[in-house]
Amino acid sequence: MRKMVFSIMAIAMMIGTNAVASMSYECWAYKNGSPWKMVHVSANNKSQAIDLAWDKFKSLDINPQKVNCK
């Protein structure tokens, strides 16, 4: 019985995690006005996707002049 309760809780947590970031965005780093590098992020909206992309590019030591997500 105890294992079943933990299993149900684990499944509920996985479902909840997937519901938080429901969209996948393709985000491009621009340099000198041209697309340069690309990453994928999961976010609730475009604004959040751009913020996450900036963070991801920074962690990869990529310093774009602009980031755009679709």
C-alpha cells in the first residue's frame, strides 16, 4: 500500500512538472544583425523563453547582442 501511494505521488509530480512549461521555443542568438547560435527552451510564454535563452547562452559562454524566440 505504501509503495502504491509513493508511486501515485511520483506520477502526480511528473505530470505537474510537465504542465508548468508547456511550450517549446527555438531561440536564436544574434551577432552583427545575423542569426548566430540556437538553443531550445521550454517556457510558459515568449518573454520567459527569451529570459531562459539569455541564461542558457550565458552558461555556454555565448554573448549575443540580441535573442529572439519563436
